[in-house]
Amino acid sequence: MYSSPSLRTDLANTRKNLGAFLPAIYLILFQLWSLLQFSLLSVDKTASLNQSMIGMGFTLLLTLWFFNIRLNKAMTALYACIVTFTTIQAGYGIWVFLSEANLLLWMPKLHYLDRPTGFFVNSNHFASYVVLAIIVCLSHSLAKAHRQHHQNIFATLSDAIYSPKLIILGFLLITLILTKSIGALVALSVVFSIMTLNVIRKSRHKKSISFGLASLVLIAIAILLTLDYSIIEDEISGFEHTFLRRVELSKAGFAMLKNNWLFGIGGGSFYSQFSQYRTLEIGNTYYNYAHNDFLQFWIEYGLLGVSLLTLFIITIVRDNLRVLADRTTTMKKTFAYASLYSIISVAIHSLVDFPLHMPGFAALFLVIISINSLSFMHEALFFDVHEQQS
């Protein structure tokens, strides 16, 4: 028979273990809602079934990571794979761009011939992928600096500047600029600004870092002033056209949302229903996506689906903030930083594009943000089993 303190301890442990599994619970509930939509609500059952199958694939992927996260080198291997394969894609994209080979692996490249796309068809999606890799690299430097903060965060970051990682970061950044993806560049700029403010806030060398950053900004401005203004005008003109098209798409999307905001129309059904809401400003161009992931998810999955995804993200953020507050390994902190900054980056880019509707990108993003939560789930489950056996 349990004493009162023992009972309270058991209840506290139960609540803690249940809390560790909240991200999985919300994700599974979302998948069940997607299947229910397919069965009862969807206006395009083929597309909804396809989206449900993709969602199940993501769930299976996270399950595989759950059972492998106990391996000591799992996170290190994930970090190395992200950096290595993104660098390979960037190298391939630059080669195709400079050589004018116009090849997409074994197929002819028909779109975005004036910019690198890696193994992607769309340069914007490739840019989103590159941004994730850059964030992971920078997060690793932040994690190492965080671990050695009691010594000298400024010296740690200075050492990182002279490491081979700087060459990779520079190469990825050049590749990102060549993609001409405004959304990805803006997203990375915001993330980098937040990172910088965080480093300055924690550093004992605030003046030195601030002076260095101000110098870099002045150099960047000087470089911009030397550019050919006709090139800049062409890019601005193209940006204005793209921006106006996005605005018209959003107007039509909100009209669509007004009629389907509660239960949605079913995953993947946007394309089949969008023609009813098309405006003259959009013209005859066909759009498979709303170019706004937030809007499209709400249209397709309704308020219930969006609420479940929001709760999933909130619990993911909670877990990664917990990692940053604890004393733990550099790799765990790397993915804690990468998770938080990736969420910010993807949230910004998703306002004007649809990176989360690209399965390859979405899978990588999901693994990056979930890896620490999976670690907590693994610890909670197997610690509980060990307690029961003892």
C-alpha cells in the first residue's frame, strides 16, 4: 500500500511521462482526422487518400527514429547527413547552372533554367531545403558556444569561423542567393538576426560583436551600390509581379476558407475546388497550391486539423526549450536550436509559398523539429518499464 508521498510521486511521474508523449498524441489525432475527412467529408477522395498515405509515411518515419534514437551516434549521423547531402545538392545545382547542362538528374530540366534547383524542380523549394541546412550548421556552432559559455562564448564562435564549416556555410549561402528565392532569403535573414541578438545578449563582448556586424552591413551596402541597377530593376519588377499574384491567390483562398473554415474540404482537395474561386486577376494559370501553407492547411483540414497541428508545434517548442534549459549533449542542443529556428524560418516562408506540401522537405523538417521530443518519449517509456521491472 502506497504512502501519500509515494502516491504523489507516482502521479507526478505519470503526468510527466504523459506530457512527453503529447506531440505523438497530437500527430496521431491529426492523422485520424485526415482519415475521417477522407471517409466522410472530402470532395476529392483520391487526393485526400494520397495525403493520408503521405501522413502515415511521416508517422512511420518518426517511429523508426524513435527506436533508433537510443543509439549514441544517431543525432550525429543525422547532422552529418543533412550537411553532406545538402552540400552535394548545392554542388550539383551550381554545376548545372554554370555549365548550362539543363539536367535534373537523368531528366531534362525544363523550368528555372536561370538558377540552381539541386534535385528539386522548383528553386524555391530547393532554397527552403538549403535554409534548413544552414540553420542546422549555425545551430551546431551556437550549441558548442552554449556549452562553453562559462569559458568564453566569443572565443568559441571565433574558432568556428576558422573551421571548415565556414566554407560549407559560405557555399550554401552563395547557392541560396543564386536561387533568387525572396521568401527563403527573408526567412533566413530574420532567423540570422534573432540568432545574432541571442549571441550578443549572452556574450561578454557585446561591443566587439556589434562593431563587427555593423562593419559587415556597411560592406554589404557598399557591394550593393556597385551593382548594375538594370539587374536590380529587373529583379524588383519580377518581385512585384510575383507579390501581386500571391495577393490575388490569397484573396481567392480566403473566399474559399469562408465556406469551409470549420471542417475543411479534405487534404489535397484544394486544386479540384480552386477554380470556383478563381479571380480575373489570377488569369488562366492553374495553381495546385495556395502559395500559403497556413491558408491551405486551414482550407483543407479545417479548424480542428489546424488546431491539432498547432498543439503539436507548441509541444515541440516546449520540448526543445527544455533541452536548452538542461545540461545535455551538444547534438541535443544543436537540434533544439535548429528546431526553434527552423520553425520560424518555415513559418515565414510558408506565408508566400508551399514548402510543407513538398514531401521530401516536409519529412526533413519534421525529423529536425521532432528529434528531441522523440528522445524524451524514449526516455519516458523505457525508464517507466525499468521502474516496473525493478
